[in-house]
Amino acid sequence: MGTYQYRRYPYTAPPELGGGAASRRPVIIVGAGPVGLAAAIDLAQQGIACLVLDDNDVVSVGSRAICWAKRTLEIFDRLGVAARMVAKGVTWQVGRVYHRERELYRFDLLPEGGHRMPAFINLQQYYVEQYLVERAREFPGLIDLRWKNAVTGVRQSAAGVIVTVQTPDGAYQLEADWLVAADGAKSTVRTLLGLPFAGRTFEEKFLIVDVRMDADYPSDRRFWFQPTFDPGQSVLIHRQPDDVFRIDFQLGWDADAEAERQPERAMERVRRVVGPGVQCAYEWCSVYTFRCARLERFVHGRVVFAGDAAHVVSPFGARGGNGGLQDVDNLCWKLARVVRGEAPPALIDSYDRERTYGADENIRHSSRTTAFMTPKTAVERQLRDGVLALAGSFPFARGLVNSGRLSKPCQLQGFPGFAPDDGGVGGDMRPGTPCDDAPVIGADGRPAWLLGHLGSRPTAIAFVAGRREASDIAGSIAAAGIADLAVVAITDRRHGDLPLTELTDRDGLVRARFGGASGVTYLIRPDQHVLGRWRGWDPAALGAAWRNCLGSGQA
Amino acid sequence: MTHLRRDDGFAGGGDAFYEQLVAAHRGLDDAASGALNARLVLLLANHVGDPAVVAEAIAAARCGLGEGATSTDQER
């Protein structure tokens, strides 16, 4: 008996089966996993109606993706679900790496304060999906969530996509302007379109076991190379909510998957890890191999691939789920503007450009980790063991030990559509960078966070010295020619009566992180990435940068 | 006197270096891999040049590999 109570979501017969003509949808999303659900919520928050089709009627069976990175939590916060996830999740930021019995080193992922979200939380995928489903239901007029609706056909025309859907009561067809394929590593849509999924399979088998135990174990991520307590090559332990621990065993390529996935056998391994005195109860296990692969292009006509449907990586580094959420973040504001006719369809090509780059980065890191963990020849093993032998004494060798390079936000500096950097602004927030968070005092005089004021629409951040500058800005916003532009004014002491949304830089961290001398202005994309920055307030420059960004697909 | 460098000299490019090193061995049998490593050691030692630094590296590499290991303390 597991700790999580799975509920079935109710299937209802779609109205199209009653013979009514199918109405055309702006967006159909295939797959109600974390990526598909997040995309639906993101679009709904921007007023775009979407229909979500899922062939199943239950959240993820098994914990699967459990590590959610800070950037992902910031995205979830924009979608209105992060507080619940952080409250339930296990927050961790320290990782410890061992070779045999010896701790080689430990790393701290977020030594810097002044961020609302922690470096990482661990939270089982079933909770993430449940919270997203519940959030999606807060948009009844915009999100049409259909369980037990399996896509069996996809046909593209010049103007859209025609989808055939199979339900327990029969099949029907739907038309959409756009289809987002978020149907996972074994994507049906990908198969139906006959798209090759090229990549590299790693010859290694892993066993994941989730166990519940009342052990006074730390929340740190702990990784052993060549553990003394297990015959395998490596072991990884992560703590999840509900006192559930994920233990990941590297079995070797020749392991018998069928035998290893027997719970009794898996629990023998677990007992050798946790010691004889600890009570532990079996939850779930899985034997897996993996590969690193991606579609050559993520955009095929009016079909857009996101998440595992577009790219898969090894689990070490937590780059699967986190990469998928960055896809959503990048795509949805673009799709919303294209659907509304505010940007040309070519804007979606910038999603392809930016996220294939992000996927390559994830695949590169994940492949390197896997190569380090699974040496294939005698000399590879010698090199790997040489690194481990030196790592205890030589800091440089610790840097080469690779048990996973944990997901960091993708940097898009230099991509078309971002403004050239104005060399006169300090700080690291160059165009293409996802914004750092910082604590502020909100317009209502209460503590708030910078990122809470950015996102879903283009936003200018203006550092102002006082009321006169704020009034000048307020009087000239229209000159930018950006219909939905939001402007926030950063002040170093609270005025309380500015004609702009005032955020007071309580701890000086906004200024430090953004090089915010008085007059400095940033334009932030709806996905919280810096689009451009300038030494002074120049609404014409903001407008030109935004229009260039929307048209940037043609670059 | 210069000492053997212990901190990260790859300036953030350690993973790329390691990937390059492993790739250099691809397609070689054990004997050829041994030959590659030997040549690499000679080239890099020559590049370092400083005999004291090279001696320190030899001692650190030899540590724990059997009789005659030098007494350089790896635990400092």
C-alpha cells in the first residue's frame, strides 16, 4: 500500500460524439502530464482557450520526475501553483558525493540569499500533476480537460491540424489552429507524423526503488560511486515528501531486469543501504535504461513538440521535467500572441531555435554524466577511477567527478530577438538571461518578490530616483506603442504615491543584481527573460525591441 | 618555489576536457590506449617543464599504488 491515494478523473462523453459539428479550437494539447497541464494553465492565464487530451485518467503512476529546480518553481509560481508545491516538497540544496565509504566533497546549490524559490525541491510527479489538474480546473471556461481521449490520427493542412480522437464511446475529429504535442517520451503524435527521434542509447540499467521509512535521514542528495554496501557501480538517495526515499541503483548492462524489479529482491538491496535496524516499506520500483535523443525540429507546421515528446535525457541532473517546463515557459506567451494575431506565426520558430539549443545543452550535460558513470572500456574506467582517487585531495579532480550536473536555467544570450546589450549597464542580467529574483516592498507596502511582478506580459523595470522621474515615465509609456506593457518602478526608499507600480528595493539586491543605477531600464519578456536593457528611459527603444522580438522568427 | 596546482585549472571547462580525453581513446585497444596516455604524459610534463612540479605530480599519482610510493602527503 503506497502513501499516495490515486484517484481516477472522470471521463465524460465528448459533445462531438452527439453529432454536433466540431468547433475549431485555437489550441489542442496532447498529454496531461506536467508539461501539457502547465501549458494549458499558461495559455489560460493569457486568455487562450485550449483543449487537453489524455489517453489515461490518472496522474503519474510512480514518483518518476521528483527534482524540481528553482527556475521551474519560478515558472510554477507564475502559473499559481508553486506555493503549494514548495509547502509539500522537500527542500534541499546540499549534495554529497562519496567514493566507497569516503565523502569526496559536498556542494551547495544556492549559497546566495534573496530568492523566493529554493534551489531544488523533491516532489513526486503524481503530486505535481494533481496540483496542476486542480489549478487547471480553476479555468473552466478556458481549459477543456478530457480524460480517456486518445489521439489516433493527426493530419495537417495549411491552416491547421485535424485530430482524430478515440474514446470509450467512439471516435471523433477536431480541428485546431495549433497542436502542442506533450505526450511524453513515447509520443503518439511524433509516431503518427513519422518523425525520427535520433539519439544515443546508453548501455546501462538502473533500478529505482521508492521506500517509506521513518529514518532520521538528511534531505541532502547523496551519491556513492562504487558503494561498499551494494555490488552495483553507484547508488543515489533522495528524500521525497511523506517520508518516502528514492534509491537509485546502477545495476550494470548485464543485469536481469525482470529479476531485479521483483519487490523482494529490490528490498534486499534497500536493506543493505539503510542498515538492518531501520523499518522500511516498499512503495514502487522500476528498472530502466535510457537514451539521449531529440527531434531535429520541435515545430512541424502547426504541430509543436514540448517536453519528453521533443527530447529525452538521462535522469541524472534532473533535466527532463525541468527542461520540459522551460519549453512551456518559452512557448506559451508566443503561442498566445500568434493565436491573437499580435505576432506572425514565424514567432513560433524562435521557440524551435531557443529550445533545441536548451535541449542540446541538457543532452550534452546528461551524456557526459552518463559517460562518467558508465565507463565502457578499460581505459575509460582507469580515467574515471583516477579522477575519483585524486578527488579526495585535489579540488580540480572534484570538479571532474560527475554524478549529475543539476539543471540550471538556459541562457539565451546572443539569440535573435534579444536587443543588443547596452554596454553601460552593470550586473549579470544581460539580454537573454532569465531574471534573478530579489526581495522588494510591494506597492501596498508589504514584502513581495520582484519575479512576482514579471511575466505573462512584457514588463519594463525602471530604476527611478524619485517622483519627478516616475511622472516623466508614466507620461511617456504610450510612446513605446506596446499595448499590454506593464511598468514597474524600482525605488531605494518607499514613496508610496508614485504614478507607477512602485517596488522598493528593500535590501539593495535589485540594484546589485541588475546594475540598477538611476535611469536604467530593462524590458522583460513574458517568460521573465531580459529582452533588452538601456542606461536611460527610452520608450521608443522599448517599442522597437519588443516589435523586433515578436518578428524575430523570420531572422 | 612553484607547487603543483591543486585547484581547478579548466576554468569551468572540466567536463568538456574529460569528454575530449575519453573521445581520444575511442576505437583504440588497451595497448594503443596505454601508448596514447604515455605520449600525453610526456607532452604535458614537457609543457610544465618545472622538475619540482613534475616530481610532485609523479608522487601524487603514485600514491596508493604499491611499494615504493613516495611520501607526499595527499591529505593536506
